[in-house]
Amino acid sequence: MSKNMKKLITVIAFFAMGLITASAQITNELLRTGGDEQLLREWTKVLSRDEFGGRKPMTPYEEKTVNYLARQLEIMGLEPAFSGSWFQPFEMISVTAKPENARLPVNGKKKAVLRYPDDAIIWTTQATEKIDLKKAEYVFCGFGINAPEYGWNDYEGIDVKGKIVVVMVNDPGFYDNNLFRGRNMTYYGRWTYKFEEAMRQGAIGCLVLHNTEAASYGWHVLVNGHISNNLGIYNPSTRNANELAVRGWLHEEGFKKLMIATGMDINRALDAAKKTGFKSFSLNVRGDVKMDVTYDIQKTHNVGGILRGGGQDGEAVVFCAHWDHLGIGKPDERGDSIYNGAADNASGMAGALLIAKKFKDMPQPRRDLVFIFPSSEESGLFGSAYYCDHPVVPMEKTVACLNFESIGPAELTRDVVILGGGESDLDHYYVAAAAAQGRYIFFDDDNSDGWFYRSDHYNFVKKGVPAVVLENGRHPVDVNKPNKYPMPVWYHKPCDKYHEDWDLSGTLSNLNLIFSVGLSLSNTTQ
């Protein structure tokens, strides 16, 4: 980093701190005099201002964001969550990798060349300047799933150590309603799981076979997302050497080329993989994988505060809302390049802060209440993953995670939608809280796009902590007042800005519902 760049960052940091102080003073006054809606609007408005630059981690705007959140927790009277600190730092690695000559040559019965990024997009999260695999063997492992509870193991009877596995996206239920949960995708269908399981099996690489319908997004999304700056949590003791050397996606046309090199019938292989009893097999194809790698390692921070409980042997309820968004990027048609993230997720942070204030104004609960604002949700749920591996309260004593994800704006509805129901007694708390409002819970079992696995709460679920996703309902109380800002309009776009005409009637009702659930959980002995 140049001296001029360091000076610029310092100037920006001091400028940011000045704005934080001013904003904190305004909110401190509101804490004494403002109502719920006024506070919710103020926090959302401040955190989504242009001055926060879209809140991208590991930029000067991170310091501004995390300091602002810490200040809000402090003036409310919470304790720092992390051994006297408001911050939980951890290191991230950002990697840009490209195969040599933009080619992946393979040799089997025939020769083929996979072109980057049209046929395949690959990267690594290892801290190395070069990946150089000699004559790596490719193995087709169906969906790449080991799921004892569904009687399914694509890795049974095959040794993939030191090999590159090719696996299909989604899970068998996508093609057969009698398998797994039908079109209601399980976590086994997520590409992140595919990489995790390949690592557990000792593979050196994993390529996920793309299909637009099964993935719920097109190939261009993968190219845009992985051509550069691939992120991962960095382990300084291993330099991530135990991670997969090759991660990536394989286009359907690229898979056809690979299968032509094997001399096998592509359709026969895919059809067999979708059925019970499938046996994985070597493609009898090998190829060199050479990638030039550039990487950068930087620190980012989770933010957290805690309200101490009066009993229950150190148990806790966690309230979670990621602070990060997409930063400054590609301009839209109006030339706006700041992705402010007002709904996603300034509204979520504002909701969590409001709940923290409500609890602070009440008598001490039995259980501890931990308020966590993770980093790097948008790039892969990394902040919550790090927290779950290094928690303030052990996972076995964390009774639930209540996550705030893009909660506003929302009109008041008669129903409340829940994703991820049916897995724990947490459902009953939501049903009771909704009933107390004269509303009802609709348990949505359509998770065909894997939405339930795409926010921070799921890292808690993976550790055995109950969590569900609350979404706004589908039946407005006033059908003549539809939501002016539905999610498809603003999702991950520069137009996700705060507007004074936001309808927050549903947002506030949903927050009160979550507060009611949290209140019950904080004081029950169950």
C-alpha cells in the first residue's frame, strides 16, 4: 500500500469517526424520547447513508460501520461481548485465480479442453501463488452427498483422496419428489455443502455441475461472482493449505466435453445419479490444473454486545443481524454506484438494536441475551461461521438464534411466513406470539431455491441451535395499500435506499413478534 493511500484511508477514517459521533448524539437523544418507529427509521436511515459507502468489509467504511454499532450498544448500556471488547476480529483471504492460458486440458479416451470461464470457473482459497496439480484424476460422484438419514451416500465404495470430484447441484429430491424432501431443498443441495463434504472425503478439488433451474440462477451469476476476489476465512497457522486446492463450477457444455473425453454416455450417467443405489465412478480422465494466484489477507470484525441474565447456568439467546453489504460497485442506469443496503440489512440491524433497547428497559432476564452483528454475510456467511466456531456462549448453551434479515419495509399482514419450521420446539413460540397479535403462522415448505440456507442463522443450525426464518406474510390487512418496495425491486441493487414513505406497519409487528419470542425464551426454563 502506498503512503498516499495510507494517508487517504486515515483521513477517511477520521472523517467517518466525526460522522459517527454526530449520529450517535442524535440517536442518544432519540433513545430518551423516541418511539419504536422513530428509532427504527433513524437507525436504518443512518446505516444506509451514502457516507457508509455500502458497508463493504475490509474497506475504510467497515471501521465507520462497526464503530457506529458499538457506540449504539454502549449508549444503551450493554456490555462488550468479546472479553471486554465490542469487536471480534478475524482474518479473511481474498483470492483471484485463473487457470494457465485460460484452459483446463483433460485426457481420456479422447482429449478435450475446458475453456475458462465459458466451460468452467475455478478458484482456490489456499494462500499460495500457484496451484500446480499434475495429472489429477476426475471422479463423478453424483450429487456429492453423504446423508445417512436419507439412506444416501455418493461416496460409498469409492476413494476420492487426492482426486477432483464432479458433483451435481441441488439434491435428488429436485428430480424425484419421493427422495429427500422433494423440491424442498435440503442443505445437501447447496454448493457450499458440496465443497465441505469433498474436503471431508479427502478430495483435492470439487467442481459443481451447474444447471440453471436446479441452482435457481444462471451461469453469468457464477462468472460475475467468482472471476475475482473469492473470499474465505483465513487460518494463519495452516495458510489454508488443508482447504480444497480447486473449487469451482462446471458448465453443462463443459461437462459434455469432459464426458466426450471419457467416451461415456452423459445422459446415462446423469440419470443414474438421480436414482437410489447409484455408484460413483472414475471418469478415467486426467488433467493438469495450473492456476496463477494472487491473494490478500485482511482483518474484518464481528460486533457484539451482551445483556447478562440472572440464572439458567450461563444459557443464552442470540439475536443476529449482519452489518455488511456490497459496497461501491457497478453503476445502475441512473449512474448510482453505492449499494446502500437499506433493507438489506440496515433494517435488520435497526431491528436488532431496537430489540436490545426493549430488553434493556425491562427487568433482568433469566438467560443472557447476546446481540451479534456479523461481517461478510453477503460473501458467504463468514462472520457468523467464525462466531459459531468462537462463540461468546457455547453452542450447547445457546438455546436459539433469532436472525434479522431484510425485515423492512413491510406492510401489515394477517399471516407471517416461516421457513425452516418443523425442526424444533421453536415453532410453538412463534405460533403463540403470532396468535397474541391476532395473526397466524404459515409454515412455508417450499425451499426449492435454498433460501433457508442463505443467511447467518444457518451456521447456528449447523451447530444444533434452533432457528427459523421469518418473512412478511402474503395476505395484507389493507389490500388497497400494497408494498411500494417489494424485494425483487431492490434486492442487491443501488436502489435499496431508505425512503420516508416506507410502510413499516408490518415491520414493527414482525419485530414485536420476534421480541415476544425472545422474551419467552429469555425467561423460560425449557
